[in-house]
Amino acid sequence: MTNVVATATEVQNNFGRYLKMVMSGDQVTVTRNGQVVARVIPKDSQATPITDSLRGILKGAPDLETAKDEFMREKYGMVD
């Protein structure tokens, strides 16, 4: 993934061009007055390196109620 840096004005004036870049897998970092204000990433990309590293860990994780019930059974020996 390539990171393209562009000003907000550039993105506004050439939105289609930057959208095509994102659709082809690139990331666009948008700046205003020299400060990063946004990042446009492909739909299937993760927002941060941390979420990239966690991808798939929670697949098939139980819902909150199931997890709570299991915790209570293990901790307190509670049975339904």
C-alpha cells in the first residue's frame, strides 16, 4: 500500500483521481495548513497497525452474554 499525501484543496479539486488511488489499494493522507486532518483508506484495510495486527483474533468470539455466563461459571462454579 502506497501512502499519497495531498492537501485538502487538491483532494477537493481532484476527488475522482484520489478515489481511484484508494480503490486501487493506496492510502491518501489529507493535510490542511500542514497538519494531517484525515486518512482515506481502502474499505477492507484497517485503520491502524494495531488493528492490522489484531485482524482475525476475535473471529467467532462469543457474544457478551455467553462470555459473561462462561466467566461466572468458571469463577463461581455457578450453574444455570
